[in-house]
Amino acid sequence: MDEVPDVTATDGTDVEGRPKRSIAARLTTVLAALLVLLVLTVPYDFGRLSPAAFVRIPLEALLVVALLLALPSRGSRLVATLAGVALGVLGLLKLFDLGFSAALSRAFDPVLDWALLDEGFAFLSESYGRPAAIGAAITVAVVVLGLPTLVTLSTRRLRRLVVRHRSATTRIVAALVVVWVACAAFNVRVVEGVPVADTSATTLANGHGFQVRLRLDDRKTFGALIEADRFGDTPGDQLLTALRGKNVVVAFVESYGRDAVEDPEFAPQVGAVLDRGTSELGAAGFAAQSGFLTSPTFGGGSWLAHDTLLSGLWIDNDQRHRTLLASDRMTLNGAFRRANWQTVGVMPAVTKAWPEGSFFGYDRFYNAKTLAYRGPKFSFSTPPDQYTLASWQRLEQAKRDGNVMTELALVSSHAPWTPVPPLLDWADVGDGAVYRGAAGGRSDDKRRNTAQIRADYRKSIEYTLSTLVSYVHAYGDDDLVFIFLGDHQPAAVVTGENASRDVPISIITRDRTVLDRISGWGWQDGLKPGPQAPVWRMDAFRDRFLTAFGP
């Protein structure tokens, strides 16, 4: 059952005449052990990533070593191989969890998040250039293939060490088991929330396994939610009757989250923009009210927020997104269309085929190509928000005839938050060539630290909000009902850990009867919602809106 023990002769050879192991071989064994321990102990939550968090005794490692000691040679080789593959997959899950917790403040979803690879590649291409995106894709592929391979080779190598030094290994494992039990009994922790007596590998595997089952079960559950629509069969002449003749706009502001109006580093400047906007628009006869909505997503996934607000359903993953697109659910756009409004979509970040357009059923749709921007590229999205609004004004609003509902996506405040252009006179915007002297471009400055990223985020929010206020002041009339809201909070690099998912929402109009209709909502006056402003889940907005402006 036992393998030949490691007995070395005085001449430097072992009993079988093999040369004594070299320093390189010993170093390889040490590196193999470090890799396995790293995979087992690295936290999968970015907020807990610190050197002290690695001070743990993983129970799974002790169990595998005990199993290797108990099995014959062939069985131990099989166990070492299977354990290596499992640990390699676990390592990949931890890497993905770390990335997702840093960017989106949530864990990786092994069922649904593969669809985000395409979005991630597009984001890198738009923000940093195609070569950078290709390099990142190659790196991911190498890690996905290489990590399980390296971990498996490591466990197989360590297995040989374990069985060669069976007695010593048995004593070490027995001692570590005693230490593990003591640490578990007294709940010993070096880092808060990270016990030394560690079972996190098992916890992670169970958590993702439960997540897979939950996603599979959700398909049936969500289908029933789609069908349960209190407004689905409402005739058009009974929808939105209080908004007849109005020019209604719903504008999503990228990454405009609650932190933008409450974080001490942002609130003074962003709040000043909103307060000044409230005053300027008030002088022009407009009034505004504001509150908060809780977004289904954080740090990215804007389309999930769009889906949620417009469909009245909680769309927090791509499976629900795809199921929604395949349904006949009436969206807020669809309600306006059924009530005889013309519906328009303006999406400057759409650069390729976009199946969502057919689901939302816009009468007219403008993407990056049809907006015909001729200026320089500004980070993620080519045209700055002022150009998007100016083009929409020229192509649609200046020729408006009858009821029109527009959905706008404003993306100058999209990550990675590079310099934005100055606000121009609207008559000077033209085809965008005027921006060629502005400081735009991709995020090539790798020297930006967190403070600089946060400052750039704040400036981009200030720019977009100033642009919106300027647009309403320049072009707004008595029929305008302009609603703007954030789609989600920015990434954790901006908000820090444990930020809420709340986003501000405001409505602007000259018609006080419109605001009278929502008096029961409890929204606060002005463009800046205060800390005590009401908070709803974003999926509640569609039904509340249709109820408020119905007969």
C-alpha cells in the first residue's frame, strides 16, 4: 500500500540510484504548495482582500491530505487529479468573484454572466482601444485554461510529497486538525469576517451551486410575473389621459447614483449644479420634484435598469432580460404608443445590431451611426451628451408634431470617466467638429489613482446634469415633461464598499397640474432629492406612473 520511503544514501543518491532532488525541484514543490494554498485562502470578496486575510487553515486541504494518506497509490493519484481540477475551477470562480465584487459589488453568476463577456469586450474596445480589448481577452483565455492545469499539476506533485513522507505528514495534519478545532471553538479571526478555521472553499462551492439551481427555477417563476400585468389589457384611450398633448422625455443618466448627491466629496459640487439648475429653471417657469429609486444593478448593466423601469418588472440578470425581450410585456414606451404617442429612442452607445429596439417598438430610433457625429471620440461613447441632445433636438424636437415620447440614454458619465468637453452654446454644436480642440480621448493615463478617478466621475456627472438643465432652459416649452434618472451607482472604486443601489430621479415641467398628479408620491421640490426623499424599487415606477396619469 505504501510507496517506497525517501531514503537517501551518503553519496547523494537515493536507494534506487536516482540523483538527489535538485534545488529547482524543491523550489517547484514550494511554489506548488503556495499556489494551492493561495487558491484555497484568497478571499472572494474584494472588500476583504488583505495580507492578513490569508492567515487561515483550510479544512478542505486537511481532508484531501488525509484522504491521500489513506488511499493506495492509484487511488491517491486519482484523488489528487480530481482535487486539482476542482481547486482550479474554484480558483477561477474566486477570480471572477473578486472582479465582479470590485466592479459590480456582487458575486459572479456562473449561469448568466458569460453573456457579459461580449459587453466587457465592447467596453474595453470603446474605452481603451481594440488592441487592449484583444490583449485582455487573450489574458482571460490563458488564465481560464492555465489555472486549472497548473493547480492540477501542483496537487499531483504535492501528492508525491505526501506519500513519500507519510509519517511526518500524518503528524503535521493531526496537529493542524487540533489547531483548526481550537480556532473554530473560540471563533479566532485575524480579519473581521474571516475565521482562521476556514471552510470558505466549501461555502463558495455551495453558494454557486445554490445560485445555479435558483437561476434554473427562476425561468418558470419569472414567466408568471410577466403575465401578471394589471395594465396589459388596458385600452389606449384609458392610458396616460392626463398627459395628452405633452412632449414626454425619459432620460437615463449613466452612473448617476445616490453617492453623487450625498458623498461629501461629490455633494457640494454636484449639489451646486442641481440647486443652480432648480433656480434657473424656476426663473423660466419650470418646477421640479425629485426622489430616489433602487436600481436592480450596480456599477454596470445599464440595460437591466432600462428594462426594469420601463417594464415594471425586476430585471436583475441577463436571463430575465432575454426572457423579457421574447415576451409581449407592455412597457412604458408601449403604453405611450398604445395611447397614440409617437415613440423615439436615442441611444448614442449602440454601435451594432440591437434586438432590444424591436421589443421596445420605437417608431424612430437613433444610434451612433444615425446621430452622425463628426467630432473626436470621448472615452466610452463617441459623442458627448450635449451633441446627443442637440442632434435629437434638430432631428426630432424641432419638427415635433403631436404627442411624442422619447427615451434617451446619456453616457458621458460612463466609466472610465475621462475628461469631458466644456458646455457650448447650443448654436455652436453643429456636427460635432467643434469638439476637435477639446480634451477628449481614451483612458490611456494609467497613472490615475482612486482620488483622480473619483474626481473625474464627479466632473462627468456635473457635465451631464449641467447639459440637461441647459437643454431644458434653451428648448423647453409648456408641453415638456422631462424625467431624468440614474441607471445605477458607479463602480465600487468610486462609491467604496457597501454603497446603496439608489439613484436620483427628477421630473421637470411648467405644467403644475402634472406635478399635482404625483403629489401623493411625496417627492421633494427641486432637482436634488434630500436624504429623507422617498425611495421606491425601480420596478414600481411604471405602474405608479400609469396610475398617476390615468383617468
